[in-house]
Amino acid sequence: MSSDQIVLLDIPTREPRTCWSLNPWKTRMLLNYKGLDYKTEWVEYPDIKGRLEPHVPPNPEGTPYTLPAIRLSDGSYTMESRAIADQIEALHPSPPAHLDSPALAKLQTLVPRLQVALRPVYMPRVPRLLLADVSAAYFRATRAALVGMELDAFEAANPEAGVWDTVEPLLREVTALLEEEGGPFFLGAQVSYADFVWGGLLLFYERLGALEELLRRSGNAEVHRRLLEGLQPWTKRNAD
């Protein structure tokens, strides 16, 4: 490892291990965009707390220890994708990530709302389709505690068509935001961190086999496909 190499802590899929979760995708795309030297350290869900607790304080709300996290060359750690983005932008301002863009501010309110509403779609699929056994068991148990029932029952109690009906207006808000500057990115021809936020979500639902329905509900599937195509230089590296 070179003296200035960053370590990106990410959650693996089953073998062959690749990036899949929307939050680590944000950080991975940012590191790729900045052209920074990094390597991936895969951390299964039950091991996240033990890996991070000696190095960072817990999140003040929600799950105390989460990924992504990074370790810088000085041995310091940063956890949580936006905090990482702020730090990377301060240390490596060129090329700029445009963290102050209005599009990013809007997405940071829309995406959490979408994710809460889409829990019946993604929560049962993540352990079923993506995770190794040790992480799948942990994910099922912790998410069942969050929603108050086993994930299979949660899925059955929330028919998918109705879930998509609920989120369709939110998806169309994102579409309108993406259309404002003519694409392919939220700032027009200029890529920014906002694109990594939304691109990470699209890649997440692609892995879950739900991207086509998301695009169908978006009101304009093509603008989202153009975004993903435009992001390819920074999404090709998804594992090492």
C-alpha cells in the first residue's frame, strides 16, 4: 500500500464481492472521480461495529456504526458518506464535487423519504439476493426489529404495486430535477456529487432487480438511463 492510499470500508455481496449499497457507492464514485489511490476493505455487517468503534464516535441517531467509512493515510477514520464527501472535498478540491449545489440539497431530502417508503421492496431482497449468510442473518434480524415483523411478512403485508404508487410522486420530483439543466447530470454537462447520490440509488435497485419498475414510475426513464451512462467512468471500478 502506498503511503497516501485511502482504505474504503464497504459491505460485500456474496462472492464475487462487489459494491452494491447506495451509500458506499456515493463514496466509491467520489474517490474514482477524484482519481484518488484507494483500496477496498470488505466488512460484513456483524463486524462493522467492532471494526469502527475504536476509531470513530457513534452516529448520534440511527445505527451507531455504519458504512461507508474511510481510513486516511494518517490513520484517521471518517464514517458516513456525506461527512466523507466533505472531508475529501476539503483535502482534494479538484476536480470539484459541487457539494453546495441546490440539486444536492434537494436530493438529500428526497432520497431518505424514498428509502423509507421503499423498505418493503428493498429490505427483503437485500439478504435474499445479495448478502453472504453471516450478513444476511444480521440484516434480517436488525431490519425485522426496525419494522416490527419478519421481512417476509413485511413484504407480504405491503404489496409492491402499492409501494410504487406511493413513491411515484417522489420519483417524478427527482426526474424534474434531473431535467432542469438538460442532463445528462443534475448540473447539465458537469458531473457532481448529486449524481453520485442518485446514481448510487439507481445501481442499488438495479442489483435488486427493481430498476425497471423504478424507471417506469419516474415519468422519464431515459434521463435516468443517460445519467447512469454518463457515470460509467466512475462506476466501472466496483470491487477492488
